[in-house]
Amino acid sequence: MDEDLIRVGKAYAARYSLTISKRLGSGIHGIVFVAKSKLGPGRSALKLHRDFAAYKQEKLVYERLSQRSLHRVLDFHLPTLIRSDDEFLAIEMTIVKPPFVLDFAGATLDAVPEFSEEILADWRASKEEQFGQDWPKVSLALDELARHGIHLLDVSASNIRVQ
């Protein structure tokens, strides 16, 4: 499966005069590579999605962030959309350094996910354990994103880095 995404990434790179270098990360929704412009200086992150639904959801979130000129939430950097391509299920964005919030493929827009109080309490407890003393900062960042209608469900130390 990764080989297929690598081929897609190479085709995307050829179309947009980029070279693909190291892998920045991967997960259930896709793979992220560093992309470098052949036309000048500059690097970006290129996320190649495994399926259309996750791609479309993440694209909508990045469009919302762009429309609202959101590049930061509190102290957390947010990637900025450079371009997206429906044919390749690809999103190209700026590379950010910690503290950051990444990966919006599992986010919902405007609709607050409904969970029972018991499930929410268990979720909060697991996130408090996972993030430790940083949980209050992370929680505030999630609340701020929610004020913009962006509700993150995939909250992990790989997607939200404080330090």
C-alpha cells in the first residue's frame, strides 16, 4: 500500500516540479513526505491520503484554516495549505515546528461529535495521562479550534506536540 502512495507522490511531484525526500510520518490516513521545489528554495510537507473521505475532510479543515487566516492556535503552530489536488488525494502544506497541531483527517467541521459522559470522561482521563502536565495547554488549544468549528478526534502526542 505504501508503494502505491509513493508512486502517487512521485507523479504529484513531477506535475508540480518538486522532489520528494524523507518521510515525515505515516498513519492510518496516509504518508507525509518532505517536498522540495525544483524551481527555487523552499520545502513543504506533502500528505498523500489512502482514501478520498479522509482527504476530503482534511482538505475542508485546511480550507477553513486558510479562510480564517489561522496559522496559530495559542502557542501551537498550524500548517498552512499550499495546494491540494483531488486527483492525487494530496495536500501540500507548510512544515511547522513544535509546538504544533497536525493531522486533521479525523477532524469534524461544525458538528460536535456526540459521546456519552462516561466515554468523554474516559477519553479525558487517557489524554491527561498521555500529555501529563501539558494537558491543560493541549485542552485549551482544542477548545480554541472548536471555537472555529474544528473538532479533533485524533488527539495524540504525534499530532499535537507541546515541546
